[in-house]
Amino acid sequence: MKIAILGPISSTGISSYLNEPPPPDFPHGTSGAPLMGTLIGALLNRGHQVCAITYGGWATQHNKPIGLKGTNFEFYCVPVRQHSVRPKNGHIGRILDLYAYERRTVCKLLTAVKPDFVHAHWTYDFGMAAIDSGLPYLVTAHDDPVAVLKLFKNGYRFGRYLMARSVLKRAKALSAVSGYLQSRLLNLAKAPIEVIPNPLDRRFLDASSPKTVPSASKEHRFVSVINGWGKMKNADSALLAFSLIRKQRKDVTYHLFGSDFQPGGRAQRWAEAEGLTEGLEFRGPVPHVQLIEELKAASIMLHPSRIESCPMGIAEAMALGLPVVGGCDSGGVAWMIADGGLTVDINRPEEIAKAALQLISDDALYQQCSKAATKRVQQFAPEVVITQYEALYQRVLEEKIGSLLPEYAIRE
């Protein structure tokens, strides 16, 4: 089957599937969702042809999508308008018409590449394009637009909210990446919503090994993988919690990875202004190969995010046996962690600190959580997730054909 994947896809994340590395001037694509590369690789491994479509390069009046090829694989970057509101290069801001220019370009590209099926990720512009294409499709929801709008009360997010409402109302085939998200969207959607989680990069599953009990370690590394400093990610609560931990345990350090957490980045500047730098290591973004080794050397992950649907950073840590301290009311976080760690009110730094100290002070509890973590993430293995998606694709195709049979009968 030839499957078009629409969503935020980085050129780096799919470069291994190309015949040649992207040239230096090729767009970087859309970063922030490594799971898309994992999904594409899993589909290719199952023998499907894949056409991946994302945004890349600033739109002028007459430019067109550009693409690269691999074995059974095509990758296209569709030009996107540079500003959300302000005009640029003969275009109005993209949120003012709800990404209409980008959606039209994606639909034209789908007509040209002729996929058998379209799988769009996120219930926004890519979801709208999939529906408008007229092809059999599935839209996968990754977040709750109502919750996001409450956290980011601005015109851009309101426009995104309107797009999501349109997609959920019109879509005939929907999935969500967690049961939590399914429950949040049911009242907005007209179609049933199937739960299929995000796929976990197999490199993390293959690198799994038993963890050393805390009492056998001379030092303990806490770790967080957080992309972006802001209200939703809530990293300041984790930093405040660690300052409480350091008052009791000097044998603990805290290593922070991700954008805005590099040396000199926003997180470090905030910590310096608050006088909370003791024991902190700001590491920033690192390649997955390095991240695996960093997580293997850690003892516990702190995940302070206020809301996430199916957080793969947690799954990556759990695959390597790390217990996780996360939010008890943070969307799909508690569902993801299950028995693989402890869940608390992440808005209270003292609760984060108490849970982390409990884990490194109790060998039996630590081992119990570590073993449960590695067992839990097996259901996110890419081959398990792809099997579920393939079954749903087939069901959508059968329903599409069934809906056309009366028309064929009339023609005959």
C-alpha cells in the first residue's frame, strides 16, 4: 500500500530512508516530533510505500514543494508562510485563513503522488488537508485543543482551536494516542475514536538493561528531556524541586536535555536569576544515540509537564528502566507511567522532591518501578503500533469501498 504521512517531520529524522543525504540547502522540515520518523520507518519495514509530506521553506508567491526520494520512500517539503499574522512575500499571515494556502498545496501534492491512503497527524491543518483530499484517510489526534487554548490564550491558538473543531466535526476516521485524549475529544467528534499510542524508537527498547539499585550507587543522576521553556512544560517546578533535594542529598545531580536547556539557554538564565544552579547540568539537544547513553547513566527521570497526551520522552526513559516522577493530573502522563514510577501534583515542587527522594532511598520500590517500566513500554514497540494502524487503515478502506457500492450499482 502507498501511504501518505502528513505532519511535522524533520529532514534529519528521515535522512536514513533517503538514497542520498539531503543537500545543504534543502529545508529542515518541521522539528519537534521524532515519533514521525519512527512511524515512517516501521511502515517501510512492513513493505509499504511511504510518501511523507511536511512544511519546509518560506513561501513566496510562486514556489512549489520540493522532494527527495529513497527506496519505496518520497519526502516532500511544502512551503509555509513565514508569519502567523503579518503579511510577507505577497501572502497574508497563515492563521488568518487557517492555513488555506498550505492546505491547498498539500492537496495538490496528494493528487500528484496518488497514495492509496492518507494518514494525517494532529487535528489541525494536516487533518483538514487529509479530509479535503477526497482520498481514504485517518486523522490521529495528539493533543487536546481545548486544554492547549487554556494554556496559551492568544489569537494564534484560537485559530488552531477552530481548525481542530472543524476536523473533529468532519472527520469520519479518527484515532487518539491515549485513552485520556480519547475521553477529552469524544464530545467534539462525530466519529468513533480508536486509541493507538505513539511508536517508541526501537533503539531504546533494544538498549534496555537492568538498573543498579540506588544503595549500590555512589551518586545519582536525575534527568529531564524537555523541549521548550514555558508554562506547559513547567520546568521551573522541577528546578525548584531539585533545589529542595540538594538540601538533603549532595550526591545527586540533575541533567537537563532539550531545546532551551543548553548552556546559556533560557532555563539556565532563569536558574541563575533564582540562585538555583547547584548540581545542575544544562545539556541542551543531543542526538538519540547520545541520549540513550545519557539515560542509561541516569537513576530517575523528572517529567514536570502540565499536560501531554502520549509523552514519548517518558517511554524512552522507561524502556531503559528509569522510574519516572510525573504528574498525576497531566493528561496522559499518569497513564503512560502506570507502575513505572510515581505520580504527584507537579505544581508543588515539594511533592516532586519527596517522590524522587523516596525512589532513591528505597531499593525495593526502585526495582519494582524499574521492572514495571520496561514491561509497560513493550506495548509501544513500533511493530505493535503499526499492526494496529494497518488494521484501522484496512477497515477505513473497506468502509470507503462499501459506501461507493450503491453508486457503482446505479451506474451498472
